[in-house]
Amino acid sequence: MTCLCLTRNRRKWLPTAIQCFLEQTYTPRELLILADGEDVRDLVPNDDRIRYVHIEEGHQIGDKRNFGCDLAQGSVIAHWDDDDFSAPDRLADQIGRMVDSGKAVTGYNQMRFTDGAKWWLYSGTGNWALGTSLCYRKDWWSGFKFPSTHIGEDMFFVTGAAQVKQLTWAEAGDLMYATIHPGNTSPRTMDRRYQAL
């Protein structure tokens, strides 16, 4: 299992993502941190399960995801965004769902978001999963790579998996939540899919 963390100038957020990885109950696992922008290797603990790779700036997020997936040592890859929280059982929950369903891709279609002061509940339609919550087999990704785009690369990936009936989804509950802040790569529009809590 590889947790893929793309990070760029997120020194404030990265330590929490690392701590969430260290507290996961599922084994074996690795955290692959793929960083551009500021070099943040000083935040990375000396742990054999964590790899840090620094790349030059200027790549599309879709390309960075594909590069990270190619470097992944695990047969399953989970998106591990640097500004999100994952409870200790998140990986175990998602691996279990993939095994039980026989599907190649899973994720959460309902999840909480917070800006630090307020909370919202995002509720997507069935046959959908939020990109930040994706977990998938590496062999599946090798045939359905992310498009070379900066925003929405995960939308194409999820839609492709859904079209061929290889997507399973669930509500995140307390297993995961995402953050809203000025540095979000994809700005959040609080439309009807978001309900204030």
C-alpha cells in the first residue's frame, strides 16, 4: 500500500498528514511524499516507511500524480493530500471495501469539510467519489492514467472507473475530512452539494 502525498509550499499542513499516516492500522504501507516548490524534507521523520522525492516546479497535477504512481512500491495507491485528515482506520476501511466488492477503485462520496471555524457536509451522487479520498489498484491506474491537467484530473479518473463499473464508494463518516483554505489547488464553491453543519 502506497499513500501518495503531493505537496507544494504546504509546510503548515504536511506534519498532520504525516502523523495521520503513522497512526494508520493497515500494514504494510509506505508514504511517498512528492514535493515541488519549497524543500520540506526537514519535516519528514526518519522512518523507513516514508520516502521523500523533490521535483522541479512547473508540472501539471495530473502529471505529478502519474509520476508518483509510477514510483509507488505498493500494489494499491491511496491519495494522501497534505491538507486533509485521515483517521487511523481509513486505509483498512478502503482496502476492505475493495476486497469485498472486487472493484479496482474506491473513495468517499460524502465527507465533511472545514475552514477551521465552520463545517459543511459534502454529499455527492451515487457512482461518484471525491478525488482526495481515492484508493485504487496500481495495475488499474497503469491502464487509466490521470490526464495532464492541473485541476479536475481526478474527475476524469473517477468517471472512467464508474463507466466500466470498477468504482465502489461509501460515506466517510469520521474516517476522513478535508480542509478549505486560501491555498487549495481547486477552490471550493459551496453549492447545493454542501450542507452547513
